Amino acid sequence: MMKATSEDIVLRSLDNSLPMSIEVAPDASLEGTGAELLQKGKPVVFLSSKFSVADCKNTMGGQELLAVVHALREWRCCVERHAFGIKTDHNPSRFCKVYPL
């Protein structure tokens, strides 16, 4: 834990020549949402936003899904036409299956 918190976070550019294993890692709190876009386990970009009054009334599962939707809207140009995964720490959201578009 000490090593992980003491390392510098270095953002890298999204490299289209590398095999695309893009991961979207969203998370929600009571007040807002955050997400990171990873390529090969390294962060490319971070995102955060505050919930509206209406969004705050959602369940935690609803807020987690809002985080996914918000991240995919923002990063559509990066994830379009590529396979990508969504990692979450919210166990009830893991029921979502993978469907090709």
C-alpha cells in the first residue's frame, strides 16, 4: 500500500498502434462520480463530475451506472470501434453481460 501511494501517476497518450485493451474504471460517491481511462493498465485520462440534485437521489447502483454512462459519453471518440472493458468495485453491477454493438 505504501509503495502504491508513493508512486507518481504518469498519464500516457492513447496509442492507436498498441493493441487496444481499454478499460473504463468508474466510481461513484454520495456527491459525484469519477472515472479513469486505462490502456494496458496505465492511466490515459481522469474524469470527475458532481451529481445534480436529481442524480443524488439515485441508489448507489444507479449512481455507478451514471458514472459509466458519463465516462462513455466523454470518451466516445477513444473507445469507439475498439473492444473495451468496464471495471467496477460495485458487486451488484457485475451482473451486466458483455454484448457486442
